[in-house]
Amino acid sequence: MEMERPVNLENELNLKATELRLGLPGNDDQPEKQYSSRSIRSINKRFSSEMYTESDAQKGDHQDPSPATKAQVVGWPPVRSYRRNVLQPKKAEADGAGMYVKVSMDGAPYLRKIDLKVYQSYSELLNALEDMFKCTIGVYSEREGYNGSDYAPTYEDKDGDWMLVGDVPWEMFMTSCKRLRIMKGSEAKGLGCL
Amino acid sequence: MDSISKKTKDSPNSTDSPESTHPSSFPDEVLEGVLSLLSFNKDRSSVSLVCKDWYNAERWTRTKVFIGNCYSVSPEIVARRFPKIRSIILKGKPRFSDFNLVPENWGADIQSWLVVFARVYPFLEELRLKRMTVSDESLEFLAASFPGFKALSLSSCDGFSTDGLKAIATHCKNLIELDIQDNGMDDFGGGWLSCFPENFASLEVLNFASLNSEVNFDALERLVTRCKSLKVLRVNKGITLEQLQRLLMRAPQLMELGTGSFQQDLTPRQCAELESAFSNCKNLHTVSGLWEANSLNLPILYPACASLVFLNLIDATLQSGELAKLLAHCPNLRRLWVQDTVEDKGLEAVGSCCPLLEELRVFPADPFDPDILHGVTESGFVAVSRGCRRLRYVLYFCRQMTNAAVATIVQNCPDFTHFRLCIINPGQPDHLTNEPMDEAFGAVVKTCTKLQRLSVSGLLTDLTFEYIGKYAKNLETLSVAFAGSSDRGMQCVLGGCSKLRKLEIRDCPFGNAALLSGLEKYESMRSLWMSACNVTMNGCRLLAREMPWLNVEVMKDEESDDSHADKVYVYRSVAGPRRDAPPFVMTL
């Protein structure tokens, strides 16, 4: 039976030293090389696979992974790929419209996702948003935007700019909208007055 | 019938040698008559081991066969042993193929089976496939080869399209069931439904919920109208509420309903009509679908809720308040599937409204999106366990858990048979104490003596596996990911879990010592899967050499080094090594 060569951590230190991770100092983490590189791309797991000691527990390192370095692991979490296709917008499409877009509302703890294809017009969309977030968005006017209402709907377009919902024709909006954000009326004032 | 009275004084157990020289206690016809009443295959397997006569009597009377791993046996062997099969359940790829861990074209193709079946079982009626590759040609062949064919169920299969469904609908004149679930199939349109002939009226089960293309509603309505015995109807989200109402009026006898889209703006009259339609369905016990259901439309379900036993809300993105209002009408619920958008508050409602609940599955609404930090926590699970003491099956995706919570949960619900906990961030510890989650699973296996299936997650050391090996004496299926400290973990499981049948492991520090410690165990198991562990090619070769009745298959990743065995699949087989293995599957 072939014995595994003990892995030499020293050679890896240069990379490891600059890698952002939340492992405790002195943690003898398994080096990534031992796992399939396809399995874990940028792993940020707090993974003490060697002896986990009492002293480690007492250090009280709080697990709070920053989203930027969150692991992208193949096949994890174990949710069927069928469902993945249903839930995810098609990010790879060049026109960027994959009709499901995220909707956030200032002050709400939870984002939602809606399928823009379901709506035929701005009024349908706004009604749905009002219903979903239990808020009033009011009526759009070209000159004043949504002035006077508690909330104003904005969206991020293909160029990354934040635009007021309603300025462009519906079809154009549908193809350029990447995500929606319902801003508090006071903050949105700036957009409406341009 | 003198021969019977003469022989009844002999007990069957006295015939102890397989090659018995004195005749069996009963004439064949009697023995076969008795054995044909056995329906559970486990009983039949036991019976077939008694003696040669019983083996033969059993094989001549078996009509249903279940093959958990299509490569454990060959179609020829099955055909030789069982001449009278009418119903077949076949499972193919390892379960982790559902999560993209198995490359395409791996195998498990149904065609070679169908060819043999067509020759040997012309009266085949039922085929249920899971994780098999099924081509349109195979479906056409099926439709053409078995005139009495009645039931087709395809779950997690791939390789076919709606064209294949056209062949089934067109040619299977005696079809009772068409159940299409969660498949990797191509959807070229809803025209397949219109292929059912106008005089075709035998359907009892129709499930096309997972197909996206719209079907012709008129054709569907006519079909539902003619099929007076229709019991299960699951439509896709192309069907509107208005259309649903018409379907329900045609099929008030339905027992299981999968609705279409639940989003339509309804007039009060339409609402009333739908409520009336639902209250007409006196036998309705299962509801699913409910795409885009909102608080405006959910109340139309209320008339049917009192008798609901299974509510599948996996496609309805409900929030806590909406769920609470709905569940207040569902006191008899036994099974509930939800998305984690309902949050802990929604689960509290589950605990207070559904005391008879036996099964709960909570799925993550956005499993792959790192921005989403909410969902359900340990509190929701605890709340359910307080109210639902009869829980025996749970699948729970969450982003935080504690050892204490799990201990409380199993104390409240000691009857768990299936405990599948998925803490979404790999290797995450108890979020309050920062300790590993060992004690949580220790509590599960110590308390839940009937546990058959366990999935572990979170930060786990070998201690978890010591507990499992020591206490989980009824465990049959174990799934492990990103866990363990050393070979010892896996060794404890292999050494202690006497009833283990399926072990699937990914991304754990288990190596050759662990793999080889199960040398003799694997023959009593269906299969072992190990991927991204520390097993080497030499370790696998040794296993293959020592155990000729096992197939040891390795798939290597592109970037891995030569000695590493990236994906290992080990299973017992009487059919020998695969003859259809693609180039990337190495049989050692």
C-alpha cells in the first residue's frame, strides 16, 4: 500500500500567507492540493481537519465569511441542478436580461426575485412590487419621477448605472434591467430632479 | 388432493439442504400460490434463500423487481432468474450525480435493458427509472415493444426530450401513468400532450410539472374529461388559475393535484368559482405547484386544506405570514415541503398548526447566492420539534445551527428515521459556542434508535463518526461532506454500522487506510462513493485485487496528479466489470 508523503506546508506558505482566510493562527489546515481543485475553487472554509483542540474553542473566533471570498464549490450545497436552473437567472447571456432579477428594498431584510417576463407594462410591475413589499410607489411623471411617494423604484442597467424606473419604453427597460432597488423617497429625490 | 394432506406434516424448515433429494413439503402449485401473495421483495429474498425449491417457486412468482444499482446485475441475469416480471424499478447513477459530480455520458443507459426486456418480458407493464440515461429512441422502442405497457416514471433521468414523450403518448394505448420529474431533458414544446389519441381514456396519473413549455389547454381539458379514473394530475406553470378551475370541475375525483401558476389577478367571481372547485374535490389529499402564489390567491385553497396530508410548497416562495395563514387551515398535514423564505417565524406556525406532521423539508430559496444571509436557523427547527412530536423525516437547509438546538430537537422527536441536516457553509461550527457540531449528531444517533438515513454537515471531527459507529445500529444510508479529521472517522463508521448499505463521501480527509478498512464490508453494501478525499490509485487497485466481486471505478479530474483517485465508486456486482464504461471511467 502506498504511503502518502507527508505534505510539506512550508512550500505553500508564500501563497498561504497572502490568502484571505478565517482559520485560527496555528491551525494546521489541510492544504488545498489534497482536494480536487475542481471541487473547491476559492475556498474560505474554516476547516480544522487536524486535531481540533479545546484552546481553539476558547479563542471564540466568530464565523462570518465575507461574501466576496465565499467558497464556490462544485455541487454544493446539495440542491438538484434541475432546481438550480429554475432559480438562477442566466448570467452567461450576453444581453444580460435573463428575466429573473433581484429586487431589494431599503430597510427590508430580505431580497426577492421576480421574473420580468411576467409583466406587460410598468404599471403591472409596480403593482406587483407594491404588493410584494407592502409599500406605495405612486405614479410616475416624466418631470418629477416619483416625487411625493414614500418609495421610488430604481434599476441597475447594463452599463451599471442606477436609473429611475419608467423613463424608457417598457421593452427597452426589460432588456436592460439587471436588478431593481426600491429606494426610500427621500433618497430618490436626487434622481427625479435631473 | 391426497398429496397435500400427506405432506403437510413435514415442516418446510426440515428441508435443510439446497439440493434436497426428498420432495418439498408442498407441491409446486401450492408453494407458488402461497408465495405469489408475498409483495415485499425483502420477504421474497428471504424466502428464496430457504432451499432450492423455494428459490424456484419464488422466482416463478415474482412479478416486480427492484434493482437499486443497474450495474450490480445484468439484464440477462435478471431475465434468466425471473421469467414473469411485469414491473421494474431501476436506479442508475450515484446520487451525487444530482449535484453535477458525475460527468455526462457516464452510463446507466436503459437501452440495453429494454432490448432484453422486449425479448423476455413482452407483457411488461411498469418501468420506474431513477438517474438513468434514456434516449428518445429508447422511449420509442419502449412504446413499440410492450403493447400492454401501463406506467412510466422518470425521475432525475437525462438524455430524452419531449419527442420521446410524443412516442409514449401516441403508442401506449393502455397507459395508466406518465410521471416526469426533475429530469435533465430537452423541452421542444408542449405538443406531446396532444398526441394522446382522442379515444384514449385510461390515464390515472399524469405529472408534467417540470416541463416548461405550454401544452394545448383544450387537448388537456379533453384528456382530463375522458380519463374518469384520473387520480393524480400535476400540471406545469403554463396553466393559469382560470384554466385550473376548469380542470378541477372536470376531475373532482382527484387525490393529488399539482397546480399551475397561482399568480393570476382574479375577479371575486373567479375566486368564488375556484373555491367552489376546490371544495368539490373531496378526495384531495396532496397539493403541489402553486408557482408565484401570493396572499391574495392562497385563500382559494382553504376549502381543500382540512383534508390535506401533503403540501408541497417548494415552488411557492411564501413568506412567514402567508404560510402561517395557510397552515392554520391544515391541521391534518403529515408532510410539508417549503422554501426557507418562510423563515423561523413560518416554522413556528408549522409547530403550532400541524401536530400530526411526520415529514418536513426546508429548501434554500437561493442556495448559490452569497448575498442571501437569511433563511431558517436553529430556532425554526426547534419550534417545529416542539409542536410536531411525530416527526420522523427531516431535510433542513440552514445557515446556522447549534449543538444544543439539535439535542433539544431529538429529545422532542426521538422517532427520526431520516435526519438530513445541511448547514450551507461547509465546515461551519456551532454558531454560539464555536465548537464542532459533533455533539449534535452524537445526540441524533444516541436518541434516534430507528435512524435509517443520516446526512451530516458543519464542522465535524472524527468524534462524530465514533458516535455514528457506536450508536447508529440501524443506519443504512450516510452522506458526509467536508467533515472528519482522519481515517479513523470512516473506519468507525464501516466498523460499527452493521446495516450500512450506502455511503457517500465528498471532500473529507479519508485515505487508503479508511478505504481498505471496509474491505469485507462493501460486499454487504450497495455502494460507496468517495470524491475529493485522500484515496490514491494504488489504494483502489489493492481493493480491487482483494475483492473480485466488487467493481472499483475511478474517475480522474483533469488537473489532478497521477496517483490521486479523485472520484471513487465501489459497488458489488454479479455482472462483472462494466462493458459500457466511457473512457473517463477506469475499472480497476
